Amino acid sequence: MNNLVTETRKEVACIRYDLHHSENVFIIWEEWKDQEGLDIHNNQSHLQDFISKSENFVSAPIQVYKTAQIL
């Protein structure tokens, strides 16, 4: 996960990519300049490697929520 965060933060469109933890739950809080940047991120090897490796250590499928800031 550290490699994922480190490499993602280097991406041009990345505004925020923070890893949070509570008990057995990990949350990655992401903010992107635009949808194009997010689309590029979703195809990066460091993300694809993480997804394939994470299948071996997660107890439930990864959940992704797209939100909009209110305040």
C-alpha cells in the first residue's frame, strides 16, 4: 500500500491520495484535478499491481465511492 500511495502522489492530476486505517479497514481518500487524470490513474501499473495483489489479503471486495464535496 505504501508503494501505491507513493507512486500515485507523483501523478500530475493527483491532488490528494491519503491512506487511513481503523481496525481492519483501510480507506484511501482521493482527490483528482479532473476525470481524465483519474482515468489515467486507473490504468497505471502501480494501481493494477495493487489490485491484483490485494485479492490475496482482503476479506471483502474493494468498495469505491465517488463523492462530491458539499462544504
